[in-house]
Amino acid sequence: MKHTSPQFRTLLKSKDFIYLPAVYYPLAGKLMESMGFDAAYVGGYVTGGSLAVSEPMVTLTEQADVASGVANAVSIPIICDAGAGFGEPLHVTRTISEFIRSGVAGVHIEDQLYPKRAHYHKYVAHAIEPREFVDKIKWACRAREELDKDFVVIARSDTCRFNGLDDAISRVNAAADVGADMGLVFPTSHEEAVRAPKESSIPLVYVISRGNRDGRPLYTPKQLEDMGYKAGIDAQLYMLVSFHFARQAMKEVKETGDFSGLNQDDYVGLRQEIEDLIGMDSFYEIEEATVEDKSWGKR
């Protein structure tokens, strides 16, 4: 079993800030790795969107399968969205086991009701009681200690929008007391975004949620680092950009029968880049030493 959790722990010690682009299939993960990103992220939003069911309906098996596909295609650490832990504390222990088995380096678990409701995407959070949330994190950390001590557990609170920053930070700090390594909250203003890292007892992750409709601030990685955040999840960028430009290309094809955005040399170069990323040369080498060896039948 591949463990990249020690690698992520090393990044946390050696880097002031870790940028985590969200991906949802192996080739995208390999692209991030080839571009020099230190780590990447498999989010619930992009998994749900890619499966056309939305995040609240994604199952543990589906999310672990997507995460496993990405994690096992790359050598950089992958952090994953584990939603509300996919159940109560007992179920959370299995959730941790499945994600460790999938090869990811860590997960975040939130304090929302499970199963999650579609209204989550309309910013209606159904938060569980603090004690229930802390119990989930406590048992997640116990499973971590038994299976992979370096696995990172991130405690996420969604209560900031409704109960205020003080409530969200108190939940994260309570989770820290039972073993959470990092925290994640959703500041609703610049003032709260600045306050949060100062009031959290563990390093915080910020979610760069492009296209959010509740006015939550967006920052660059450098701005987040300067405010004291340890990591930033760019939750929707890859999916939004991919969807936007694919739609533009296909619209032109539908209207004109062709796409003018790339020429033949561009296509050849891009296909070669993709084949290089997935390791086609190593596949050719095996075949040329066996089934494509012209002298094979003469031995």
C-alpha cells in the first residue's frame, strides 16, 4: 500500500503554504504533478459534478474510488474531501480506513448533517451538535493512529455563516483537543478571514471557492500565506475552466464544423504531451521486447 502521508507531513513542516488544486481524474492529477505543484486535492464538489449527481449524493465508495484513481497515478500527496465522514463515529472509522487504503494523505471531515442535503449548495448548512462533531474527529484520529499515524485529519466547520466565526473556531479547537491536525472554516468577510488563523489552535486551510454566491472572499495563495493560513484548496478552478473552454470549442464545432482555437501542430503537440504524461513510451518498450519483437517468431 502506498503511503504519501509522511510526504505531506514533511511539506507541512518545510513549506509556509501549500496550494491544493482540485482534480477529479488521474490525468488531471498527473498534469498538476508535472507542473510542479506539491500536492493536489479531490473535492466533493468536483466528484459530484463529474458524476452529475452533486456532492450530497456522492457515496463513500464513489469518493474513495475517484481519490484512489488520482492518488495512485501520481507521486505527490492527495488530500480528499470526506464530507461528513459518511455517517456516525463508527462509520467514520471505516471512512478513514478506506481513504488510507486508497492512497491519499489526508481528509477533511465536516460538522454537517449526514446524509447531506442538496440545499447545502444554497448555503443552508445543517450543523450537528459540537459534541457529535468532536466524537467523529476523535474516532477518525483513533483510526489514523491504528492504520497510518502520518495520515492528516482536518476538522472542518461550516457553522461560520450562521453561528459566527467564534462558534466555528471553537469547534475546530475542540477537534484539535482530540487529535485533529488542521482546521477548516468558512469566513464570511475579510475581517473574519484575517481573524481565523490567529484564533485557531491548529493550522488552518482556506477554501478558494470561485463562483461562490454568498460573497465569501477570494484570495491568492500569497495573500492567504500572509494572513497565516497553512494551505489553500482551489476547489472549482480546474472543473470550471475545463467546462468553459470545452463548451466554447464544441459550440464552434456545432456552428461551423471545425474548431479554430488550435492548429494541427498544436494537436500533435498536445497528444504527445498526454501520451508522455501517461507513460506511453514504457508501454511501447514492453511490447517491443515481446509481442512487437519482429524476431520473436524466429527464436
